[in-house]
Amino acid sequence: MSQFEVSPSINLLEKGAPVPASLGACGDLLHDIRELRLAMQKQVNAIEERERELKDHIINSVTPDDPGAVGKRFVTKVVTRPVPIIEDWGVFCSWVRKNDRFDCIQQRLSTDAVNEIQNAENRLLPGLGVMNKKDVSLTKL
């Protein structure tokens, strides 16, 4: 992982751990920690794929007569739950506005779509502002 010398009792991955004295060393450590996270995320993604594969197999293997199975440690059942879907955005959005029920939708912009429109029209869309978000850029020497 990191090339920094620290006491064996200090875990550089823990929140609140000491940070290197120089910003350059902080950037190096940030890179090392990000690379570790990305490598771990690949493992997590593979585990999630296996989990989805097993769920799909179970769902596709049960019958209406036998909607589950009993293992040595767990009872497995396929359950069905109703999930609302929007079939007509215009109608639904009109209902939301008319009834003031904005709690029925998640308020999040599609940043890419909004930026594309704003860049094409060279203006902010009505009701939007701009927040300048700071981030860190790492470039290999």
C-alpha cells in the first residue's frame, strides 16, 4: 500500500489518523488509498454479481406450488412486493404539483443532462444556480 513510514499501531485508513506533513505526501497517500479502494471495489462488484446470479437462479427455479426451500441454516422464499413505476411522467408530475406532494419524488438533477442543455443554450435553466464544488486532481509525475 503506502510507502510512508508510520508506527505499526497507526492505521492510515482510519478516519482521524494523522496526515502527512506536506501536501505532496498527502496527495501520494490519497492516491494509494484511492487505489486500494478501487481494488476492493472490484472485489465487491464481483461478489455483488455472484449475489445477483444466485438470486436470479432462485427466482427462476421456484414454482407456484413451491415458492421456497429450506437449507441447513436458512429458509429461502421468493416474495413479491408491489413497486410503483411511472408510466406517464407528465400526468404524474401534474398530480405531484397539484397536490403539493413533492415527497413522492427524489429531488436530484441529472448533472450531465442539465449541463448539456445549459451549454447548448449558454444560460442557466430557470430555477437553477451554480455551486462550485472543489475536488482534488492527482496526476502521476
